[in-house]
Amino acid sequence: MAARLLDIAQQAGVSEATVSRVLNDRPGVSTETRQAVLTALDVLGYERPARLRKRSAGLVGLVVPELDNPIFPAFAQIIESNLAQGGYTPVLCTQTPGGVTEDEYVEMLLDRQVSGIVFVSGLHADTAADHERYHKLLARPLPIVLVNGYLDGIDAPFISNDDVASMDLAVSHLAASTDPRALTMVSFIRNTTENWLASAKNSAKVGSRRSTRSANSRSCSTEKLRRSVG
């Protein structure tokens, strides 16, 4: 039990004593901290104690990729906390290579009559995937939210950064630096970008609007890199 408490405490960013108080439903813990501990339980795959399973306004599915990448547990923790504050119970569905697929998770969630589904870096981010699955969910109708990846033609909320603008900002910052480490990184990015462009010219996907926009931005960024390393 001690190792389990330690894992939960590290995931939630609190002490083991705080985890113990939450699991035993004792007072003296703020609502925000209590929810952080409960979310850590979900992220780590532990079952909540029966006394902590309270009635909710409904279930909301949260489909995320494998949790080895630290950004996805962070996404899950923030989304679950906000869902709980709204009175909803999150159902975390973690994908692993060779494991349950996104479509299989969706079927399971529909069987549980969820009130909505949040997809993080799902098939909506794959331009080669069949996106009709999302149209079918919206036609039920079932609310969905798509995180980390934009898709034209889907009438649903999207939460995603602008990859092109982010790349341009990063390259500009490195190109303007005189730090030897930054110059080494610039050289590496330049070579990687040029290899990507050479490969992209032979790809059938280059004709798509999204790929063309990204290739153009990478071309501009490559020029900055060439000038910076001379």
C-alpha cells in the first residue's frame, strides 16, 4: 500500500498523508486537492474506493494515447479535474500499441450511455484516417471535443495549437541566438527539415492543403536556418 500511496502522491503532486486523507474521505483537504488525488487514481488505473464514487451529472469519455508521453497524463489530469468540477464523472480510456482501439473504446462508452466524449490526439489528427466516425457520433447526437489536431468539416469544438506558427517561432528564436548549443540545434533542425522536404516531394499527401501549408512554412524556416548557420 505504501508504494501505491507514493505513486498517487507523486502523480497528484501532494504528500502521502494527503492521499491517505482523501482515500479515507477525511476532512481537511481542499476540493481542488481532493480532485487532483482522485484524478491521479484514474490516470494510474486504480479503482476509486466505493465511498468516493458519488452520483454525477453523467459520464464523459476521455480517450487518450498511451500515458508514457508525459504530456498526455497532464492533459488527462486537467480535463478530468474540469469535468469533475462541472459535476461529470470522467471515464479514462488509454490506448496502447496492439491494445483496444479508439473505435472499440467508443463502442464501450456508447454502451455506458456517456454524455459526451473528449478525444486527445485521436484519429482526427490523422489526415489518412476515415473521419466519418466523428460525423456519426455528432448525428446521434453526441457532443464531442477534439484536442490536439484540427479537422475540416467537423462541427465540433477543437482545441489545438498552430503547428506552423509554433515551428516558425521556435526556429526564429534559435536562429537569433548566439549560444553554441542553439547553433547546434539549428544545424540539426536544418538537416532534418531538408530531409523532410525531400521526402515530402515524393509523397502523395503533398497535394493536400494542410500538407502544402506546412511544407511552405518549413521552406521559409529552412531559409532562416541557412542564413543563421551561413
